[in-house]
Amino acid sequence: MIVMGLMSGTSCDGCDVSIVEINKGKPKLLFFYSKEYPEELRERIRRCMNRKKGTVDLITQVNFEIGQFFGRVAREAMVKSGITPHIIASHGQTIYHIPRPDQNKGEKTKSTFQIGEAACIVEETGIPVISDFRVQDVAAGGDGAPLVPMADFIMFRDKNKSISIHNIGGISNLTYIPKGANPEDVIAFDTGPGNVLINQLTRELFNMEYDSEGKIAKEGKIHMEIVNKLLEHPYFNLNPPKSTGPEEFNIDLLREYINRVPGKDLLASVTFFTAKSIA
């Protein structure tokens, strides 16, 4: 069976496409393609993710806009690769994730929400689409993320050695596979922020999408009092399995420092904090 996977993460960069052949449960990558979101769509997505700006009418429209964009990107990947998959699997764009309802915010229900209308992808490609993967896990009592550990287990399990796999996106997640493990032995969780705080701060202070190769942060001085304060975030004291998102780790954590710490120093400190939280 040949399957196309579509993915967009919390960084809102765009859509990654992989086309894989699955034979006897083992995947083989045949083709990879990536396309950035148009700037206008990226900004509309970020508005959807904002508690104050994400109105019902906006989310309704952007749901279709993302689906249409995913569909066009999927079609481009098919043309470029010359491969037509049997099915398309689309995770969707996470708009809001509530693994631990916060009553202070008026949250009552453990829940998660991804958009990117699957019907639009079907219309663009003519291929059946499987989508919205997180919700079933949350409905069953899980956190809905990270979802990649089962794939990690299938691809990297080893009888003779334990393996740890780390994925650093907007949010950082870890999969630990003990040697000779069964699926229930796998440990997986979000460690905390990946590039989400770094990117948000870079946009706020330098009007850039991200700090390429850490060039700006390299020019700054690390303030350990900021690093140590951020490391006191209660998420780090939770036991796995656990998940998080930009709902918890966002620019609001840094507001008290923005006007009193030089921008390059603050970016250096946040970058160091991120690395230390992962380590």
C-alpha cells in the first residue's frame, strides 16, 4: 500500500508531505515534499490560535482554506513524484490543545482541535483521506500527543539496544524505546518548548519568522535568572505521559522581560532555556 502523509505543526511553517510504501507493516520513504504557507494564510491561522482573536467565523473559513491548501500541495507532490497514493493521511493544523483543563481560564473539558477540512483534500485530489488523528486518543483518555511513538517503535525498535528519539519542532517531544521493547514499554511525552518561544520572540523583537542558525542569539548574553525562572514552569514537574503546546509556552511568559532586557540577551536566554529544558 502507498500512503501519503500530510503534516503541519505548531510552528505554522507550512505542509510537509511524505509518500511511503508500507509492506508487511514496514514503511519505506518514496518521496518527500514541503511547501510553506502563504503569509496571509499563516497569519490567519495564528489568529485562530489566539483566544481573543479566534472567532467562530474566522475558524470556519480557515478550516476550508487549510484543507484547500493541503489538497493543492498533495496534488503537487503527486505530479512531482509521479506517484499516486492509495490513501492520504492528514493530521490537520492544531488550533488549540487542552490536555489539562485550567479552570482559571474557564476550561472544563480535556480536548483538542485540529482544522484543515479533509473533504477539501478529497476534492482537490480525488483520493480517500483519513484525518483528525488526535481526537480519538483524547476521547479515550490520552493526551492526543505526541502521536509519532508508534511509528518510532515500528521503525527503530532494536533487540539489543535502547533508543531515544527526539523531535524538536514548535514543541519538543521524546520517544524512548527500551531494548527488546513491546509497544506498551515505549515511553513518550512532550519535553516542553522546541522553537515556539524562540520564534515568537524573534517575530516580536526582530520582525523575522525565526533566528536562522541562532545568529542573533549568539550575539547576546545569557541571563541565568531568566533561565532559572522559566525552568520553574509547573509543566516540568509533571510526570509523563504529558503533552503541551503554545497555549502554555508563548510570548506572554516573556512580557516582563521584553522592555527591560536587551533583545539579543533575551533571545540568547530563551534559546539556552529551551536547550536546557530538552536536556
